[in-house]
Amino acid sequence: MGFLAFVYLLVISVVVALVLTNLPKLKLKKIKLPDIKLPGGIITVIIVGYIGARLGVLLFGNWQFLSFQGLSLIPALLGAIAAILLTKTCVECCKK
């Protein structure tokens, strides 16, 4: 992966991190959304999201039907979301 792939994955991780950290602030009826708080704040969430997006592309493979400049978007999104939620769960378990 080149520099453009790095930038695309970074943008995906920033967007996913901002959405997941601000999602619990929405007032939705009867839906309890998880509060994403990691040590280090939003920077940690962005770094974890980038690592997850990178691993998502490697693990889920290349999806040709939804790719941008050779980078599969859906696997990157899935990987970033999964990594952030998994890290949040691990941090909560370690606090107990």
C-alpha cells in the first residue's frame, strides 16, 4: 500500500472514531448506545481505528465492487469498527 492508501485509511479511521465517540450523545428512543472512552482520548481511538482498518483490508480481502483507488472500503470500515469496539471491551474488562 502506498501513501494514498495510508491517507484513505486514516480518513476512514477518523470518521469512524468521530461517529463512534459522538453516537452515544444522540437521544434515541429506548436504545442504549455504548460509550466509547479509551485512555488517551480521541487520538487513541483514531490509532486503534487505523490499525483495525488496515487489518480489515488484509483479513477480509479485496472487494472489487466497492473499492476506491484499489482500497476496499467496506473491509476497512468493518475492521475499524470492530477494532474500536473490541479495544473498548478489553479496556472495560481490565478496569474490573
